[in-house]
Amino acid sequence: MATLLGTADVNPNDGRRWNQGYNARARECHVDVSFDEACSDDLIQLVGTATSAGPGNYKVVPFPIQGFLRESVECYQDGDVAWFDAAFKGLAEYAISRALVTQVVAGNESWIGDTAAQSVALVATPTDVQVAAAVSAARALWFSTVVHAGGAPVMHVPPSLAPTLVRAGILGYFPSKSNNELSIWGDTVVIAPGYEITTPYIFFTGSVIVRYTEPHVEEEAIHQARINNVIIPVDQLGMIDVAPCSIVRVGV
């Protein structure tokens, strides 16, 4: 199993000034690949079509993450600031993965619910066989519409749906695969805690870029004398960048 932060390209040194957001270009969805016959006009399509023109531009918007440790003056300890700083950093995987499945900032198009994301239907209470068929169909749709340098897609799985995929034969321990891959196809599988939303989805993506700043925590707690409390605030700026047209979601 892989983590999202371990799979994504984190804070690439590409010179982008991203703290105000930017427009990105989805090259992955503009590709036309086919088998060609020299003596015939007949083509067998592999990826896209001769008129492939998916959404070319999409908006990526950064989002603030803030936290507060509130406690009474009597409970405050000298090490609380350092502890909260370290604990907040430990939430990065949870927070960033949630941003991929939730539009946390208005205008952001880089998430699984964007209108450019593709979807394969799945009934409300599917059998394991139906789940396996839908996931396989979503993966096939990804290959027929998207290309990226990594070749195969990244498979994203909410923790609550992992047992279903194990029963369906999609996830498991496969000694025949290199490095004992978790997926029957050998794809990278990300099972992230932030994917657990009200209606969780299994989905495939191409390349993912994650950007975030180091958390900023006050060096000293803020005292609220009137109520005899202290507050330790911390804040961070994050961004997740994935072309929405390179996303294939299982379920509407």
C-alpha cells in the first residue's frame, strides 16, 4: 500500500508561484493514439480519437488548513507548542487526501467531483462481482482516454471499501507480482484516510502534484485572561493538482 504523499510529486521545484492559484493544462486528455495501416484509411483506436479535445485548462486553487489547541491555563505545559507543531504535521496525509475528494475551496477544479472527471456507473448495493466489473471498466476507460508518463494509473481506495475489493479479487497479496503488489494489475494503490467522505469512491488518476507549506505555529501560546484559557494556533497552505479529465471515478 502506498500513501498519497509518497506517490505524488510533492513540492516540485518548478518555479510556480502557487499561493494564489494557477491555471494548468491537461495534456493527458488531448492524445490520439491508434494503429495505422499504410495501405488503408482504417484505424484502430487505442487512446482518444482524431478529434480528442478534452478540457484543456483547469483551475487549481490553494486552500488554508488551520488548527487550534485550546486548553485552560492550569493544563498548559511548556512543551505544548512543540507537540502541536509535530502533531499537526502528522495530519498532512489526512488533510491533503481529503482535498482530492472534496472541493474545499470554491473555484478549484482539481478534485474527483469536477464536471470533467469521468465516471463508470455502479448500482447502489452492488455485489462483489459487480464491483469488480465496474472497477475493471473504470480502469479500461482510463487507458482509452488518458496517457501519462507513468504508464498505468494510480488506484485510490477509501479504507472502508478496501475489504470489498479484497473479496472481489482486486486487492490482495499477489506473490506473482513484482514486489508483491497490492493490486491484481500491479498498479500503485493509495488507501488514504481522507478519502472517507459521506459517499466514498474508488477512483483512478494520472499524475498528482501536491504543494504545501510548512505549518506556522506561534512560538508562544495566546493567553485569554478573561476566561483563563490559552490557545495555540497553527496554519498551513496546501494545494493538490491533478487534471480532472484524468480522473475516472467508480460510481456516479
